[in-house]
Amino acid sequence: MHTPPLGRFGVWRHATGLPPETGAEIEKLGYGTIWIGGSPPADLEVAERLLDATENIVVATGIVNIWTAPADEIAASYHRLEERHPGRFLLGVGVGHPEAHGETYRKPYTALVEYLDVLDREGVPEARRVLAALGPKVLKLSADRSAGAHPYLTTPEHTREARDVLGPDAVLAPEQKIVLSTDVATARTIGRKAVANPYLKLRNYRANLERTGFTAEELDNDGTDRVVDALVAHGDAEYIATRLREHLDAGADHVAVQALPMRDDPVPALREVAAALGL
């Protein structure tokens, strides 16, 4: 059982902004994977609709949340998708963040291990799953118990450090936000809105960004321009393509591109970036 071929670049999109026709357009542009964000429910119907509407592109979850999507239900959904669309689905799993789950968030690492144990018992292969991972402990778990890691809201510096922890063989597929605009003020306004609320207020993301080299003061008050510019690549398509390739140069196998603002149709921006990437 092999990990589906993700391609060098994919598209990250919230589940609510992923109608099947958008997935079909993304496939035509040459991207290799569609990542479904927003903690889709355990029935994975959104993934099934995308798979039904496309021919070859891989569909992945980025991510299902262990607190809201029971492992046995996810396993049943995985097997349904695998039967209907063999080799085209990748299960991304994560623990979310404590602010959203309160008392249920106790011992998240242990809960994640137990979740993976259920997936093992239910026959979901390690090669068909990746973990949302930021810190060294879960990155190592990603290499030991899955195909690899899908970090979110990171920089090429984190990608380089993650590769060192994962080793050479595990899949590393970070997400990268973009704004296709050469108006710096406008792009920063769009980017800041996307990263400040909620991510710069969540302690797991803040801790990871501080490990990467940002100070707590830089992350406060919706983030400095340096923070926004690092987390959101903005400019023309050629510049954005250069920024995306920085993750590959740092050791990523694949980069999941999130086009902002999320409320807009992503296809026009993704089309320009695909051309700049030579897809």
C-alpha cells in the first residue's frame, strides 16, 4: 500500500468553500492534491463529492479532528472512499487546539495515539494517513505511525526543522497562505485577518511560531508586518511561486496553497500561480 502521489503543489480549501465544480477546476490547473480544511465530519461526504467530480487528483483531509470525528466512523468512511476511488484519498488527522475543546482536550498526544490505534485495528494503512504536526513530539509520531506530516501556518524555517525530525523518508506537506496582489497594504490586511483570528490567539500555534523565531510581542495585537509577511506570501504570481518553492528547498515534498481571501473564488489566483509554477 503506497501513499498517493501528491504532486509538488496542491490546494488547501475550507470544506465550506469546496463545491465539486471548484475541485474539477483545480484539477484542470495541474495541482496534485486538494486538501479539505475546516474539520470535515466523519462521513467524509465532502471528500466523496470531490472524488466523484474529478478524475485523478488526490483528495486529502487537512484535517479531520480526533475530538469531533470518531476513529471507527472515519475508518468506515476511508474504506468506502478507497473502494470507490482506489488510491486517491489521503486521511489527514489532528488534535485541533485546546481553546476549541476545553476539558475534552486533556492529554492530546495520548488521545492521538489511541486514535491511531483504532485506525490500525480498523485497517486504515499508515501509508494512507498523515498527521497535523508542529512540534518535535508529534512530528516524530507522524514519521513513526503515518506517512508523514501536514503542518499548518508555518514557514520554510519550520519546514527545514520538521524535515530534520521526520528524517528523509516521511512525507512533509506544509500549508502556505497566499494573496495574489501587489498592493502591499491590501495584501497585508487580507493576510492579517486570516492569521490573526484565531491562529495568533491559539497557544499551540503561538508556541510553534515562537520556536521558529518570532517573539511573543510580534505575535500580539494581530501580528506585526514581519509575522504577516512570513505567514502569507503576497505579490505577483512569480514572487508567490518563488515563496512556495522555498518550502521545497527547505525539505518539503509538497506545498498546499491556500488562496486568500477565503470568501473569494480561488480559481483565478490559482490559475496565475499554476502558470508561474509551470504546472
